[in-house]
Amino acid sequence: MSEHSYTLRIACDDQPGIVATVASALASRGANIIESNQFWDRQTNQFFLRIATSTPENVSKAEIELMLNPAVDRFNMKLKIDDLSRRPKIIIMVSKFDHAMLHLLYQIKVGWLDAEVAAIVSNHEDARKIADQESIPFHYWPVNKENKIEQEAKLADLIKETKSELVVLARYMQVLTNDLSSQFYGMIINIHHSFLPSFKGAKPYHQAYERGVKLIGATAHYVTPDLDEGPIIEQETERVSHAMSADDFVATGRDIEARVLARGVKYHLEGRVMLNKNRTVVFTQ
């Protein structure tokens, strides 16, 4: 018998019977739970539940929503259902450093990331050749103080026109405005050298080298109006030493950035990330 797959994400105040009620409703239509993760935040009393389920082919997303309506009303749930047969669309934004973008494209090519790149957007022409090679629409939108609002309006339109679910800042070296960050909160992921907070500017790894730093790393996070302070999705660090050159620091940092960003994107697209105020609940496998 053919089957259909969905993920359910549920958030509500913690109380008895949530899991049992949801599981019973799914079972009533022949759904099989193939993965289940839950977390109770004791500080806020919020309960988070992610369920991956396989259903008979004739069970639609609308039917699942209908059969869970009594549970939604009873527990005052926030419910989101994703149809896993639909390949999510993403927009990648990049400036001149293309290592994180190339890693994303490779992981999509080999199937580790299940996504369709609807467009590559850049404030430089450097990535056009790569976009053309991959048959991905490329948008060259240079940004300055005078046209920043206009260019961001184009991005907002592109997100809506392509029905993209995520914008990935793969070393896009422009700060988004507060308005755009707020409008698409939870839909834009950025990568930055979070473990070098004292070293700002164009060459943070060179500054870290000069100061003899022993740990470098990167953070993938959601973009908010507070620069580089959005809810964290994924992080990684790696030890470095006095025996390494500044170029070694840069190479190590770029490698970490690419890996961390790809994992953050994967967790988001698989519905494994749930926002918990200024933090995240991330259900890795």
C-alpha cells in the first residue's frame, strides 16, 4: 500500500495527555509514527513535540489538521504540518566568499540536503558563473545606503514569487534592515564566526591569529534585528594552535562555517527546529 509522510510540530503549555491524544488521533486513520521527539521547558512550562508520521496515501494534510482540531482546541496548541513529498525551496544569498554556498549546493546535489534552490542573490557578480553552471536563476543586486530598501523589497517579492521557505545567508556581507528581519523572522539563517566575538571586521581570523586564540568556531542562527544575536540553531568549534598560520586559521574557519551552516539548514528544512522565545529547541536524530 502506498504511503504519505508528514511531520507535525506542536507547541503548547505542558499538561497531561498531549502525546496520548495526538498519537490516538493519528492511529485512528492508520498513521504510523516513525519518529517522535519531545521537550518540556521547565522555565516557561512550554511543551514541544515533533512527530514524523507515515499515513495511507489517501490521508491528506487537511484531513490530519481536521482530526487534530479537537486536540488543538483542548490544549491550545500551535500546530504546523509539513508535507514531506513537497521539496522545499530556498534562496541563497552570497557576496564574494563562496565556500558556504558551494557546500550547500554540493549537499543538495548528493541528496543529503533535500531542497531546491530557487535563486542565488548577490551584491557582487562573482557567483553568477556558479549559478549558470547549476542552472539556478541569478540576481545581481548591488547594495548601498541609497538603494538598500529598494533591493530588500526585491528580495521580499522574490521570496513570495518563488514560494521559498528559507533564505540562507551564505556569507552575505550585508546587514539586513530591521524591517526585513522582522517580516521574515524564523525564515532567514545566517552564519558567522561566533566564537570570535572580540574580532570584528573583514579579517576576524587574522585578528584571532595575532591574539593567539586557541578555539575558533561558527554559529548558524536565525536573523533578527539584533545583529548576530538571533536564536542559535547549530554551533561547532575546533582547536587551533601557535603552530598554525593566519591562512590556516582562515581555512579552518571557512571549513567550520560551511559545515555548520549546512547542518543548520538541514535541521530547519526537516522541521527539527522550534522557536522558544530567544532560544531554539533542535531535535536532532
